[in-house]
Amino acid sequence: MNRRKIENIFAMCILTVFMGQIYISPYTYGFRLSLAVVVLSLFLLYFKDYNELLICTLVGIFMFAFRGMITYLGSGNLNLRDVIMIYIPVIAFYVPFGLLFHLLEVRVNSNKPLNFMLTLWVCDSFSNLIEAIVRKVWTSGPFDKIVMAIIIMGGLRTIMTYMVYWLSNYYVGKFEIDQKEKYYKELVLFTSKLKTELFFLEKSRDEIERTVSFIHEYYHKVNDPDLKAPLLKIAKDIHEVKKDYLRVIAGMESAFTMKSPLNYMSNRDILLIIKDNMVKIAQKQEKKIIVTIDYNILFTLKEYYPIISILNNLAINSIDAIHNYGHVYINCLYKNDLIRFTIKDDGVGIREDKLNAIFGAGYSTKYDKVTGKMSSGIGLTHVKQIVKKHFQGHISVNSQVDKFTEFIIEIPYEKVGGGL
């Protein structure tokens, strides 16, 4: 047994002993019906690799020592022998309880409510009965009434134990599900960003190949040796860059071609992921933003990563356009084999003379005032390229200064590879 187990068992004993001070004593001669059994049962259920008999025996010894010490120190009428005789029978409860807990396999039945409660009830009632016999409690009242009280209290403690155990499992399970959902949403957002980066890496690869071809063509046309050497070196250097690009692209493609547990995603789930991420970003920026999502029909998409990347970037732009308080509305409309996404905010808006420039290469209104670094987002230029080149779709924008900004994306349904 390692040190951690010893510490855990010691903690179980101490907590059980203290919970043993919450009790009723229907009869005399030290016979108690306490909540210690509820706590002990829960410990035995949660710590499944711990020996039941060992824990229960130690709890019995701790309980005997604690109660005996308190009584001996607080009473001047009882000697040590009298105190021992009063409280030694408590061990007669905990040892049989641990033995029955093991023999009746209460842990195994924990997922079967009826079997679980019956076996735990037997453990509780039978062990209490043994303690009552050891204490000779019939000398203080009718034995049949004592037995009935033991059975009733055992049943009540069993029900209480089951309720606490079920509720704790329910909330723990709910917490684990929430954590898994949170991890999954973050993973989907992260993957969508990588997929988008892969799209632009492939685009850059094509541009590099065209540049290398152009340099080679120009190299053969130039007769000046002083120009040929630099051109050749530039071509070789660019070729090396292209090979690095190809290695990165191949690695990312191999990762994405691995079997995925999720091949399709519904438009509702996409909108919920975007909304959750927006709420998190708004809270981080200490902004009060209401996010509303809506759709007219439920359908699935196979090409959901690029869609998430597009919507997420436009949604983040909407958050940035709102100073402190505002509303962002995201709508998905399916009609006539066309999907229309609308992202609208009531932020600062875009000046009319800037509307034609926002999709231009290098355009950005977001930068760090301290460092001067521009935003690392994919930008509206790249959003437009994904919409047009990847989906053969269309993106437009409407805006009025200090009133609203509305981006509208239209994509042919066949391009997302989904199904209704």
C-alpha cells in the first residue's frame, strides 16, 4: 500500500467519525443510528480498488477510540473500563458491514438501482442488528420494536445513500460531457483554421511554381552572365522554399485524410459552435454582446471546416466592431439549392468609400496599437477567395456608419456536399 492510499484511508476514517456525530439515539446504552454509514458507503463505492473490510475495520476502531475518548474526558462518573464496554460494540457493526459489503458485491450492483438498494439495506440492517445483540439492547426496550427501528433506519439511510450517489454521478457525468463538448468545439475551430491555412498554402505553392517558371523563362532569354547567375540562384532558392511548402502540405493533407469520426455536421451545430466561441471572445474582451442564431431548415454539410472558418472570422469582425454593448445576428437560409449565410451587427459600421476596399489584399483595420502588428486572422480578402474559389459562391457587404454592417454569403448547396 502506497502513501497516498494510506492518507486517503486515514481521511475516510476521520470524515466518517465526524459524520458519526450526526445521529439519533432511539434507545439507551449507547446505541446510535448515524449518518456515518451513508458517508462510509459512498467512500466504498467511489474508491473501488480499496479493501472494504480493511476500511470498515479501521473506521470501527477510529469510531470506538474517538467516542470513548470524548466520553472518558467529559464524564467524571465512568472509569476507562466502563467506557470501553460501552463503545467496543461499535466495532461489531463496522466489521460485519465491510464483510457483507464485499460478499454481497454492492459495488457491482451500483448500476442496478434495485439490487444496489437491497444489498446495501441488508448490509446496514444486519450489521446494526449484530451491534444491537452485542449491546443486549433488549434490556432497554421491546426487541421487536428495536429490530423494526433498525430496519426502517437502514432503509432510510440506503435511500439517502443511493440519492447522493446517483446525484453525484449525474453531475460528474454532466460535467465530463460538458468538458468533452468544449474540447470538441475547440478542436473543430482549430482544425477549421488549419484547413484554411492549408488552402492558402496550396494557393501559395501554385504562385511559387508560376514564379519559378517565369524566372526560368526569363533566365533563358537573358544573355548577360551577370544577370544569369543571380536569376539562377533566385530560382534555386525559391525551389527550395517550394519543397518545404510541399513537405508541410503533404504532412497536413495526410493528417486530414485520416479517418475522422465525424464526416458531416449540421448547420445548427456550426452556428452553435460559432455562437459559443463569440460569447467566449466577448467575455474575454469584457463586452456585453447578444448573439442570436437562426436557420429555416436543418441540413448537413460535408465541407463544414471552411464554412466554420469563414463564419468565425466574420463573427470576430462583428465583435471587434462593437465597442461595449451590441447585438450580432447570424442567419442560415436554405432556398432553391442555395445556402445564404448572413452575419449582421450593430457596431460602428464601414464608411461607404471603404466598402470597395475591404476585400482588397492587405486591407485590415485591426492592429495592436502598442506593437503595431496587424491581426493574424485570415482577413476579408482570404474569406472572399474561399467563398469564390473553393465554393464558387458570392460574398457581399452592406453597411451604414454607426448603424450596422451586414455580410451576405451565398454558396451553391452542392458545393458543401451535404444532405437534407
